[in-house]
Amino acid sequence: MTFENRSDFSSELQKLANKISKNPRLEITSFALGDPLPENSLAEVEERLGANLPDSVRRLYRSLSHATLRWRFRPDLDEQTRITVADEFANAVSRHNLYTTAGSVEILPLEDMLFEEEYNLPSLEFDEEEDGEEFDFCSQKYPTREFERMLRPFDLIDGFFAMALVVQPSNDEWKMMLLNDHWSSYEESRVTYLDDYLAYTAATWGLVNARAEIFGESRGDRRPALRYDPELAASRVPPTLTSPT
């Protein structure tokens, strides 16, 4: 079930923040929800883009203009709990510190996501060897530099991972890809859609490693788009988060 058939993502993030705050093993380090965008602001963005926004993008930004939620396991947990956490996250992304930021959501404002040069892929700034190369995406080949300009970071998960929208103004629905290697690589990602991504993010508590596990796959973009699967999402949430304390 996607968010098209559920409550808005702003409400889901608030519910998630409430769950985290009630878990004595966890603490929120940052939480903010921006006010919904009014219709005239969405229309201004569409005019600047020269195309209509997909319904899923409009739906999201009508519920919030931006959002941040970061949480971690409390650094002062007792030794036995730390052992339990280490066991449950044994296969987690090793570079990620659960006691600094275990879960992270940072959805950019719409105009920043679409137009701000600060969020261009890093490779655009220094990789001169890409000229003449092509990237095949969904059975269509694009010059590499052109494709990279289509990738707009949307959720700045952390300094290593981000989730990006593939902005194709001629399409009614934009696909999404996971960026890794400090947002510079996009060849290890399943493709998904915004509603499905938001559903996975909420269901997995915003865990960084969960999104890396769900969407990280070498040339996963060559497979069908990954739709929301509640069983898959549940399998990525360890008992430490859901069991009574």
C-alpha cells in the first residue's frame, strides 16, 4: 500500500517521531516539519520547470514543505542492550554509527531539490572523463552528464547516501534512485517511485541501513521498479525497535 491510499507523509513522520520518543533506548536529535506548500507556490515551481509536477510530488509538498527527522540509540545504554543492538545490526552498513545517527530523513524544499546547484551530483564538478559516455536507464540511453543532471537529491539521508528523483518533465511519474559514495554513484540502486519510497521510509523507522539494504543493488535499475512490500519493510526493522521494553 502506498501513500496515495494512506494519510499524508507529514502525519506519518509525526507518528514515527512519537514512537521513537516513547522508546527509552532511542533519542531524537533533530525533528522539524515545514508547513504545507500553497497551491500558488506549486504553480510557480511548475512554471519555472516548464512542466506539471507528478501527482505524488504535489501530494507530498501539499503536506509539508520540507522535513527533518534524525534519531539514534542512546550512547549511555547498558552493556547488555548494546550487545543486543550489535547483534541485531550485525549486517548493517558498517560505516554508519548507530549511536550518532541510526535513522535519518531530510527532505529538501521543492525548489532546492529541483533547481539549487548545490545539490548537483558531485561528479559533475570534477569528473572530466565522462564526456562521450552513456548511461542506459529504463531501456533508454542518455549521455552520462545529461542523466546526472536529471538526478536531483530529494532525501539527504546522510553524507554517504541520498535518495534522488529522476526528473523527467515529460513523464507523469518520476522514478527514484539511491545515491551512494557521497552521492556520486547511482549504479547500485533499485528504482522505485515516490509513494513507495515514503512508505518504506516510514515503515522502517527511517533507518539508514534499511534503505541501503532495500534499494542497494548493482544495476538494480535494470529490474522492475520496486513497489512497497510491507513484509520486506518489516524484515528490516530489528526487534530492539518494536519489542516491549
